Amino acid sequence: MIQLHDIDPILFRLGPLQVHWYGLMYGIGFLVAWLIGSRRVRAGRLPGVDEDGFASFMIAMIAGVLLGGRIGYVLFYSFDTFAADPLSIIKIWEGGMSFHGGLIGVLIAAWVWKRKRTEFTYWDLVDFVAPLVPAGLGLGRLGNFINGELWGKYTGGDWGVIFPSDPELSGYTMAQLRQMYAAGQLDAFARHPSQLYQAFLEGLVLFTVLYVVSRRPRRRFLISGLFALGYGLARFAVEFVRVPDAQLGYLGMGWLTMGQLLSLPLILLGIGLIILSRTSPVLEPKPVEPEGEGEDKTEDEDEDPDEDDSKDDAEDEDSEDAAVDSEADEPDSTRG
């Protein structure tokens, strides 16, 4: 059934303060990435990094997303505005974030953070980050839908959504649109909810694939390749039913959009990384415990109050050390 988009983009107001759904979605996306990443750090997916180290890494990633996303939008989608008013780059409240710019920002931030660490390679770090991204992508697209922006082309399907922000409906109030919708007079203005298509493909589907594959021992470059290929294909496909940015329109051939143009390198990169992974070593998690913690934990677990006091202490210590060594050498492939 065709629906009328009637969602207030503002979650609540406190005097002059307004909390928008879109900003909340970004916040939840960062939180989900932090929780998943923290769990994987504890499982040894990022050798030599503890909780404090991961916290500093996430701060760098958030900065990379926000700065890269904003700069990318200004350069890729709104350069004329930037050229006329360079200060527009800091006017985040006016909207405008680019995934491709955010991706570049994350890759740069990861490189800066990685420089002083030798326990893993740069691409190991990128492989670690990739499964954390789709949840935020999906939530961000839900934020776009709530905002009633980045909608698709007109469709005759029952799944279409009527967006009040449609230029063809700009002369009507929301109350008038509700009456017209109830009378069935707006069905011709139903559009593809392309934001939801992207939330499903770039968010749910891509997250599921990367999460499942990354839980097992895998080859270097594979996760990064799957992410680049998966996102690139999903974005390229949905752009066919999404209205191009008004300030750019189609770039060529009557159908090529900026989103598709920027996704082509990702598709090629993804294919290349997947091919490269076939000759790369298989990586397994290496849980790292704070110094002394594993031994103390083992001793506490093995301690038996009913144990014979006459047992030789030296033999106990040797046995416990061997147990700790055995546990440390065993790969943990069951935790994500």
C-alpha cells in the first residue's frame, strides 16, 4: 500500500535545542561499531590492542568519518557552493555528508593511528574495520528516510512512498497533503523509497555477509575486498532508481550519477583485493591478556580448597604454567 511520508525529522525539542533523528542514527551507528569492535578486540582480532587502545582508535575513526564525510560532500557534490563560499564546508547544520568521503577519511585516520604499531599490517586493520561499518551505513540510510531526503524516482508499485519534499508538492501544506492522500489523489507521486533499499543492501545484507565471514579464520584482504565490492555493487544498482543530486544531475549517457562514478573504483578495488587474498596467509585470532592476568585467572580457577596440603608446590606451579601456555597457543575461532 502506498504510504504518505509523515515523520517529523526532529525527535524532540528542549527550548532552542533540537535533537534530530538523523543525528541520533549516526550516534547509534558509532555505538554499535564500538560495541562490536570492542568484543572483537577481546577475542584477539586486533593483536596487541587492549580496550584503551581500541578507544583511541574509535575516536580516530569517528573523526575520520565526520571530517571526511563533510569534506567529501563539499568536493564531490557541492563544489560550486564551496568555491563561492569556502566557509560552507563547516556549515554541517545545513546538511551534506558523503559516504565515499567518509571512507577516505577513515582510511587516512587508520593509517595515522597504525603508524606506531607493528603487531599487524595496515590491511589487517582495514579488514578489522570493515565489518563495523555496515551497521552505521544502514542506520544512516534510515536517517535519510526519516528526513524525507534522497528519495527515488516515481514508481507505480504499492510499496511507493509519497514524500512531501517532492518539488511537485511544494505548494501544499501537510494538512492538505493528508486530505489528498486519503482521497487517493497522490498515488501518482509515489516514489521508490531508495533510502530503505540502501539500508537493506548496504546495511543488513552487507553486515551479515562480513560478520559471518570474519568470524572464521580468513585470508588477509578478503574482508576489505568483500566490503568494497559489496558496497560498490549495492550503491551502483540502487542509483538506477534514485533521483540524482539536483545540483549535478546525470554526468553522462543519460543515467550515470556521481554515486555510480565514485562506486566504480570500489568495485574494481574489491575484485582486486579478493583475488589478492587467494595467495595471502590465513589469519587466526590471537587473544592477548594483560600481563599476569591469564596466570592469575588460571591459578584461581584451579585452586581447590580440599586439595591435599602435602602436594608438592613446585609441581603445581609447573602444571599451571603449562596450562596457561596451552591455552595461549590455542586459536580462538568461535568468538566474533
